[in-house]
Amino acid sequence: MSEYGATVAWHLKPGASFDYEHFNRGHEWTFAGGEVVQASASPEYFGSGNRVNPDEAVIAATASCHMLTFLSIAAKQGHKVLSYIDQPTGTVEKGSDGHLAITRIVLRPRVVFDDGQEPEAAALDKLHASAHRNCFVANSLKADISIEPI
């Protein structure tokens, strides 16, 4: 078992208003290693487009987990990966229960293997399927997650 945490901090600036449409959504995420991420609500919810929002973070975490799992499996199978680039997207909408949720995440990984190391299409699909099955972030979400390799 592993346990992880972070500090999420927000403070009302002196003299600032605190009503729904005007309070500042900017805040910070501080992680155990000291990394600080400037975060906010999404612009649709009166946040800043210059900061990471929680929806983007969930989508990025899903793609990151899939990538790291994929790379681990590829390494164990002897496939030398030179690069892995993904540009995932996610959809926030009302779910079947009527609540807003991230309902879909589409991963679009482009994997470049060393010369002679690229698996055939069916084997590459199996690598992605195995990575998806073993990605604990994906296993934690209700969202439909699909993989469309480029």
C-alpha cells in the first residue's frame, strides 16, 4: 500500500470580496518534494486560464499514469522506447446521475521506438491494453477512457 498527499491552500486577500462571481479562485498545490503548482478553477467557473485547473490535472494524471505503465511494460518486454508524447482530452458534462463529471478521457499517445524495436500494430494495441488495465489512476475513475494511438 502507498499513501500520497499534498497541501492545497487558498487565502482571501485582505479587502477582497467574497461572493460567488468575484472571489479569486487562484490557489496552490504543494507536493512532498516541494513542487508548487499554481492552480485555479477553469475559466468557465470564474477561474484563471493561466493556471492548472483540477479537470486538467485529472486528465494529465490519467495520461501520465498510462504512459508510465506503458513504458514499464515495454521495458520489461525489451522494446526500447525513444519518445512518448500524448495530448489527451477530457469531456466534462452531466453524468447519468445528473452531476457534472469528467465523463470521457481520450488518450492519443504517439510512441517512437528504437529502430527495429517497434512492435506490430496488434502487439502495440496489447501493450496499450495492458497499460490501461494496470494504470491505477484509470482504475480509480468512472470516466470512459479510450486510447487512440497516433
